[in-house]
Amino acid sequence: MTPEIATSDLVKKYINIRKYSEEICAPLEIEDYVVQPIVDVSPPKWHLGHTTWFFETFILVPNFPDYKVFDPQYNFVFNSYYETIGARVIRTDRGNLSRPSVSDIYRYREYVDEHMKAFLESSFLNEAVEPLLELGLNHEQQHQELLITDIKYILGHNPLFPAYKKETSFKRKKNTAAGMIKFSEGVYDIGFDGKGFCFDNELGRHKVYLNEFEISDQLVTNREYLEFMEAGGYTDFKHWHAEGWDWVKQNHAESPLYWHYIDGKWMNYTLNGLQEIDQDDEVCHINFYEASAFASWKGMRLPTEAEWETASAHFDWGNRWEWTNSAYLPYPGFKKEAGAVGEYNGKFMVNQMVLRGASDATPPGHSRNTYRNFFQTGLKWQFTGIRLAR
């Protein structure tokens, strides 16, 4: 089936991706693995178990004869939203699971990894299974980013503001003066078209008509956002959507997530701990309401996802997930896959907005300019930022 060298490369890729999830968790204390401060944040140990469950449930059980599941109860514990697979622990209760223990979950990972390695080196791996394997690896990479964002939320809402690491390897890029890139009106092509992996929501390359537009070659900085705050951005309703203004009042919002006004200074909780705001860094942890209000205050707007993708070759991207002004909807010709895999993206195409790019927390090799991330308008715990258009 697969040449020996290709099989060897596949095993190596599998092991490296799986290992990275555990490397992310290495700085944690045992107590950190269990915490779930809000519904959107899952405990780190749940991420480790869920990604393992994915390989066991979708690859080993149906494709590796005589495979015995590690624990039959784990299907209930680690299923996330797959109705096809059966009942599951509701999302809000993931932090209530003191058992299985962290050590149990690491044993689970080891057990599944041993069997996955044997499966990948066996004759049972065939061309029909390979796309599902690739989906599983990309699924784990998605959870690696979620691990980092969830760990930051867990530690950033501890009153001690503990550092995740004293030093991190996340890239940092100083922002320079922003300029606008102009594009003529016309018909452009967007969507994935090529070799390699993509998610189903990227498929269906198609033509879009765009009016003439301009888009910034830089992301908005903390300095610029601070100017918005100091100008009364959170107290003036005229720049906000009605729903966004309700959110401001209900949450007493006044700053990006992780910003704290202490002794006359704006401080920012980072993965290195609490630090004074770096005014030249790109603003982060902004929700759609805030991004839209800032753009309005500047006399501009957020780009559509078609504008963003069309322009993306002309600016640097990848430090922040960038809000667009596009609702998360299917591309022309989108079709859901049969079975549980069909639940991966399609059923979330309602009441969400598209983000483009990648972030400091995105694992290596998991970004492309056709990637369609999506979140609800009020969420800001992801590494989200702002690029302006007009």
C-alpha cells in the first residue's frame, strides 16, 4: 500500500504532533489540569483525553481488527459534540471530572499511541483511512492551540497571576507604521485549491466580486487601542452594534481581556506573567463587538473574509486571529460528509463570525490563508486581533 519510507514519515509525523500536546502541558501543576473557569474553557486533561479518543474511536476501533478499547466509559467522558457517537458529559461539567486522573489519561495516550503506531505500520492502513488520519492530526493541532488559550485563561484568572513559563517560544513582531493596500474592483477567486490537507469548510474554490477596497498592512496595536479606550470608546454607544452595546453594559467592559489597571498603569497578563502593556505589540483578546467598535471609531471597518484572503499575500499575517465582517456560512457547493465526521464543521454555520490568519498559539504547519476559523461575537479568550479596511 504505502511505501516503507512514507510509512516511516507518517509514524514520525504522528508521534511528533502527539508529543507536542504533552510538551504544552509540561509546565503545568497537577491542579492546573482539572480547572474549568467558564464553559468555553476545557480542562487541559480533557483536551489530552479527547484528542486520544478521536484516534481510538474513528481509526482504531473500526479499522484495526481485535483492537480493545482502553476503557469503554471514556466514550462518554471524551466525546465532545458528535451526536452520532452517542451520549456524552455536557460541556459545562468537564471540570467536575476528578476521574479519570491525569495519570490515567497519560496512560490512555500511551496505550492508543502504541496501537496507532502498530496500525500505521500494518497492512490495515489504506488510502480510505488516510484522509481520516490527516483529519485526526489536524484535529489534535486545533486542540493544541485551544490548550494554550485555555491554559492562559486558567492561569490568567488565578489571583496570583502565575506565569505559564518564564520564557516562551511564541514569536513576537514589532508593529511598524500602518499603510493601506489598495485593490481594484473585480472578480477574484477564494477557497482552497491545491494539494495537501484542508478542512471541508475551505473547499469549493469560487469567484467573488469585490468593490474597490483598501486594507491595512499592519494589525492594530495596544497603543492604538488604548487611544480608543481613553477617548471613551467603552462609554459611547454610537460606535457599537446594539447587541455589542448590551454586552458592554452587562459585562461592565472597559478593556481587552487580561488587561488590569493597577496603580495608575495598564498591566497585561501574558504567558510570562503580569507585565506592563507593550504598546507596540498587536492588541490581543478582542471580541467581534470590540473590533467593530474600534473600526467604527477610526472611521473604517473590518474586512470581509473574501477581501482578507484576496489581500493576504500582500501583508504579514499569523500573529493574531483576525476578525472579519463575514458570517460563517457554507461556500457554494458545500456538502457535509456522511456520519460523525460530517458534524465537524457544517453544523456550526450559524450565529458565528469568521476569523482569518493564525496566532502566536497556532502550532507549526497548521496555518494557511484559506483557513476559516469561527467564533461567536462575544468570545475573546482566543488570540484575536484587528486589521482595518475601508
